[in-house]
Amino acid sequence: MKVKIIGAGSIGNHLGHAARSLDWNVTIVDIDPLALKRTKETIYPSRYGIWDNKIKLKLSDEEPKGGFDLICIGTPPDSHIKLALKALNEKPNAILIEKPLTSPDLVGCQELFEKSKYLSIPVFVGYDHAVSRSINKLKDEINKTNPDEFLTLDVEFREHWGGIFSAHPWLSGPKDSYLGFTKRGGGASGEHSHALHLWQSIAFFTNKGRVSSVQATMNFIKEGGLEYDSITSLNLKTETGFFGRCIQDVITNPPRKFLRLQGKYFGYEWECNPIPEKDSIKIQKNDGSCTVEHITKKRPDDFITELKHIKNCIKSNIESPISLEKGLETMMVLTAANIAQSESRIVSIDYSKGWKKEAFNCL
């Protein structure tokens, strides 16, 4: 596989290392020469022990075009759509866009969807938890239960964003990037949208349909030029009437990334890293019995597994939980949440109207 990664920040380094772990050919591109210098001299060797001289580093004005199997976009969310549209012109076998897909204005989403379909180029969105070994194991367990028995679903990703800035030491805080601006795709709603995507992924997997109405409470911080949601709580209802809750924040420490799918006789729980380098799955029965399984993983495994999944999708043309359509569904709910917060009303989503603002109605 020949891979081009646009963006030499934290995610670009993760994806570069993952691709090299699979012995793929890697080129990392960035507009900023300092970003490329950080990658080679600081970020990559500090994470992975040594710089890999087989990785090519290129400035944007000397970016190679064409001939790539996969193009990855790891820049700020409000630049994703524009870069993805350009990447489609190179006709790679696939494109991977880091989450969230874009900012809540949805500008360009319909165009990206239509262009990728017209060119028959699959696009993926980087919600790697949804294709992790532990979530796949959870799905195997869920498959043993009649989906009609499931009653509700809760997902929480609560994590202080200090860890994000530790991974980006060149940033002094949220004001130095999109993270401090919900309208740019930051804040708790954008940065921790893994939770919302996972909620939607499990709901879809259990035949509950897409989210059709959204009620939101978002705590906005507006100070020092910043404007972001520090915590967002969503009440979600699907097309089949299935109801549940999703909470995301950037204030909880130590972090908690947790899912519970409640059935009539069983409760299925998943947790990310409750102990270092392990995810856990817990199955609880109404009679009080409980089984727990730990799935070992390290941080690089998240991205290696994601790239393996994408390669398999390209080869086998299989449906993916991290497809562009699923990433767009997450963006629709995030946009609906912002409207619901500003209007203090429940917002419905009509997917027949496309990936744009016309799809929303206040109830």
C-alpha cells in the first residue's frame, strides 16, 4: 500500500507509524516546515523510539499527486472537506478523514458525498473505536441476544483535554487550535464525538435505525476569545423509537470512556482502558451473575487495526461502520445538537433531504 498523510500533527504521526508497522510506503505532507521538523526530531522518535527514514516528508508546495492507494487527512476539522474533495481528484483507492468529519456548518458535505459516490471511491472517517478488537468482541456477544430485547443505550466519553495538549506540546492550550471553538469542530461535542459515533454504531448494529430526534444540553465556555462546549449531554431517539443518552466532556479526570447496552435480561458494558493497555467487556445478568473479559491493546494498535480494516474494505468492498455515510450521520446529530441548544427545542432529522441544514426541523 502506498499512503499519503496530509497533516504532520499528532494524528499524522499515529497514522504514519501504523502504516509503517504494516510495511506500507508513507509520505507525510504539511504546509508548515516546523511541523515536519517536529515529526522527524520530536514526535515520532519520542513515541516510537526512533525515526523511520523510510517515511518521506514533503511540504505542501512539493506534495506528490496521484498513484496513492490511500490518502489520509489529519488536519483541523474545518479544513477536511476541502482537502478531501481535492484528494478525490487524485483517484486513490480510498480516503481516510480524521474525526470529526467537519465543523457543524456541514458546508461541502453533500458535495463530498455525491463526488465520492460518482467516482466510486470509498471514504472513511477516523472513528477507530468502532472497528477495535474490543468493540468487535462486544458485537459478537450482542449477536447472541434477540435485538428486540434491547431497551436503551448509554455512551460516555468523559476526558479532560489535558491529555490532548500533552500529545501536542507545541500548543499552549485550546486557544491555539480548533479545539477551543465548537464552530470549528472542537469542544467536547467535536473532539470526543467518538462517543456519539459509537452510540449510533451500536444502535444501527442492533437494528434500531438512525437517530431521528435530538435533545441537547451544552455547557458553553465563552472567555478569552474561546467559545466551546465543555460538556454536552444528548438525549437521542432513533427511527424505530429506541431511546438513549450520550455524554461527552473535556473536564473529567481521570477519564471514563464507557458504554452500556441494557436488555431485558442482560446488560452489556464496554470500557476503554479501565486499566492500562486493556479494554474491558462485562456481561451482567439479572440473576446477579457477571462475566468480565479484558482485551489487551496499546495505543498504536488503535490505528493499526483501523488501517487493516480499511485495507480489507477496499479489497472486499464490505460495509464499514466508519464509512463516510456513518461519519455524516454523526455530523448530522452534532449539528442538530447545536441547533437544539440554541433553540431550546428538540430537533428532528430528515435524512431524505441530504447532508445539509434543510434536513433539520425544530419540534
